[in-house]
Amino acid sequence: MPSFRARHHIPDLGVGVGFRPKHAEDVLDRGGSPDVRWYEVISENFMSPWSASRGPAGGRPMANLGRLRDAYTVIPHGVSLSIGAVAPLDEEYLARLRALVDRLNPPYFTDHVCFCRATGLDLHDLLPLPYTKEALAHVVERVKRVQGAIERPFALENVSSYLTYRESEMPEWEFLAELAERADCGLLFDVNNVYVSAFNHGFDAEAFIDAIPADRVVQIHLAGHQDRGAYKLDNHGDHVRREVWSLYERAIRRVGAVSTLIEWDENIPAFDVLAREAAMAAEHRDRALGAQRSASREAVP
Amino acid sequence: MSLAELQKMLAEALVERDSIARAPAWTDRAARTLTGSTRMTPVEQLDVYREQFWWRHVACVAEDYPTLAALMGAEAFEALVTEYLEAHPPTDFLLRNLGARLADFVEARRPDDPLLADLARVEWAFIDAFDAADAPLLDPAAVAAIPEDAWPAARIVLQPSLQRLALGYPAHEMRTAFLQQQTLSRVQPAPTFLVVHRNARDLRLHQETMDDLAFAMLAHLAAGEPLGPAADALAAETGREQEVQARIGEWFTRWAALGWIARVLADSPM
């Protein structure tokens, strides 16, 4: 059977960055940067806060989104779908997400393996799930429903986490692989999250990378994190760390040429700093792909 | 523990206002559910998420009310927002809406200082105007084509971004001063009628003050009343019939020039 990427014609977009309002003039009026080939947007920032009587959101955010879409491939990345919550899927959320996806016409859309909603509250955090058979069955079912509602390839991202549950019955990578297989969805592989969680929970980051189903990875995320002594916090507020670049190359050697994104959400720097980070990602990516090609040639008898 | 019970526990921990890292009840509860790590106890792990919950939501509200925060001082503002979030915890997937009720909350919580609520209303009006629905600018040719005798029954459709505020203080002047990095000083009470809107052409935000009569007329039009009945109602309310009749043309011309009017519905009453 062809890989997930092949079946869904998932393109390799090269290296992109998260589009933030602060960089709108650099990207839309001054031509961006040749080092940034595509953009990701946070879905919820464009999912209309208005009631039916007042119409959809407009103004600068939607105008910028339209211009961005006209010039680049734009991938919507959600943070509030809450795919793992026991609370019912929010139909209003799905309707708005569908409208956004239809407007952007991306090759796929993404969100996280987590829950955000409980006890009637929207907690606005990517809360980890216990890696149990119960949670797996629950998420698989909901991913299928989301795919049915949006009718577009869907990929889920591994989250960084600061706690682990006694209930868990399998490692995170096994949960992700099983989820992707049973729900037939893609994976957005966040290398920084693997590094952060590996430090926080004491597992082997390389073992995680080596265990993910490579053909289902549609995109890789990279970001900076903060060292808080007893734990590392995934704050997207700094340059990508050396150790994470190293894991990134390992991931690329394993999954091949997939789109890569630099996330930077706190202490957001000037656009040229972000573009240089993207250029650095391209260098690491090229080096890893070169190594992968060499290894393939050597393997030929 | 079921998935539902586990998620409920996390949600309950996150909304605890103070650190739970030393709370015996939470220490036991966390230890039954979480593994901890070589560096952190289960309850310390849980507290990371609780801390992030408050940091994220307080910062989100603070971003929408920078002038109010500057006027109150960082500590007092954070305490106020924390109380606000306890009263109005996030229930919407859009963080954008989190601070929507802060002005009403401030009004109820700080009746001794009504300037604070006015300032909050002004700052929120800019948020609403910023991403309100788009609408076209008024078409002069369509206006010119309206027959003279059709105007009394015509309805004026205002731009969706238009925000109307009746205030006890010119609080918008403080916002302007803050954005221009001037020294922030309290304004004196004065009835203030303010419109905040987004220009449909360049998408920039603007503010405009007006007198009480013009503001009241705008309210009638915003309610969907036809021009004639709106003017009659305003005249009856205020006893200023001659002034109303004399100024209608001037108001329409000015509001059209400011880009506040999207359409004139002359033939098909809503």
C-alpha cells in the first residue's frame, strides 16, 4: 500500500515559519524571505468570533490571511480542537474550521494529540492524554469524525508534556503509531517536543524518533524551549537548541524530505532573525538528506 | 481511573488560584494519578500546568487592556484580572473573547472609580472594531439615485465595525496618550460620546467624539429605524425638533465622509 504521504499527495514544501501579525509587513509588503517557503497559521486566530447576526470576522487579520494565501501555501494548525477530550466534539468549532480550510485550500490541516476542554472550561493548553487503550479507541473514533467533517488529510502533533500518568499502558510513540494507523491520519512530528518530554520524563529521544511510522509524517516542527531547572518548558521563545538540531537531522534521515516549520511565539524576534532560523533548518535538512542518500547508495549491493 | 475522571481532575487542579505544590489534598490526589519524575513530585508536575493556566490567561487579558493596566499598576491589575477570571473562567475556544466582560466586571467591582470601567470599554471597543465583519463603503451613485421622497423611509446601514460608547469620562484621551508614550494622567469626568470604527478602505482604526444629539440619532439608526421615524423619535425625546431637522443633512454627509455608512436601503424596508 502506498504511504500516507503518497496516497494524499502531501507535498514537501521545504522550510516555513509560523505567520505572526508582527511580521505582516515584512511578509506581505516586502516580499518575505527566500529562506521561508511557506507559512503556518494558528487556525483559531481566523475562526471568526462573531455571531451569525454580525457576520464573519473581517478587518486586518482576514485581509492579511487572504494576501498570504494568494502568495504562499498556508497550513492551518489548530490548538483547540481537543481531540482527546471526553467532552463532545464542538460542532460549531468544526464548522468554522471547515470554512477556514476551504478558504485556504491547504494540502492538509493539523492539531495536537491532547485534550483542551474539561468540566465545561476551555483550558487553552495542550494537556497530555494517558497512553491507554481506552484513550486510543476514543481518539481514533474522533479523528475519523473530524476527517469526515473537514474532508481533507489531517495530521496530529505529539505534544510536549510535564507529567505522565500511572494509567499509561504504552509509550507515547507506540500510542502515536497505533493512532495514526487505526485512524489513518498523518503525524506532525515536533522534534523539540520530543526533546522536552524526553528530558522531563527520562526517556530516550532517539528511541522515540526511531519508532515513529516514517511514512505518516507530513511535517516537522522545530522551536526553542526554556530550561527551568527541574524541567524544560516548551515556550517557543528562543532559537532551536543544538541538541534539537541534532535530533532533527536524525528525524529527517528517518522520514525523508518533509516540510519543516520553525515556531516562535514568545519574545517574537524580527522577521530576518526568524528567516535565518529557517535558513539554518534548511542547512540541517540538506545535510541529513545528503546523508540519507549516501546511506541508500551504500546499501545497494 | 477513567479518562473522564482524569480530565476532570486536571481541570480542577488548573483553576486553583494558588500553588498546589504544597497542598496536602492535592499531593495525595496527584500521587494516585501521576508518576512524578526523578526531579519532580507528581503534584509539582501538576502545578506546572496550573501556573501556565493563570499566566497564559492573565497575559491574554492584559494584552487587550494595556492602558487600564498602566493606570492601575501591574500588581493591582493582575489581581483584578485574576478575580475576573475566577468569576468568568474561559469557556470559549477563542482566547480573543476572554476579556469581553472585563468592563462590566470592573464597573461592579470598582464603583468607587468609574473611570476604570470607561477605560476598559474604550479598549474593548478597539478590539471589536479591529476584526468586525467587513462591509463595502457607501456607493455615492446609489445614494444619488434615491428619490427625494424616498429618504424618510430609508434605512441607514452602518459599518459593522462601528462601536458607540456613552462615557462619563473622555477615557479615549488616556488611551491615545498611552499609545503615544505620554505621561498617563487621569482625565476629569465629562459626558463623552465616542465612536470607534475601522476605515473600510485602509483598515485603520479611528475614534471620533460627537455631541449628545448626534450620538442619540446614531443610536436610532443603528437600531434599524428609518430616517424619518428616527428623527421624529429623537425630536420627541429631546424636544429639540428644529435642531434635529436642521442637522440631519449635516450628520449624513459627515458620517458618509467618515466611512461609517455602508448602505442606504431606500426601497426594501428590513
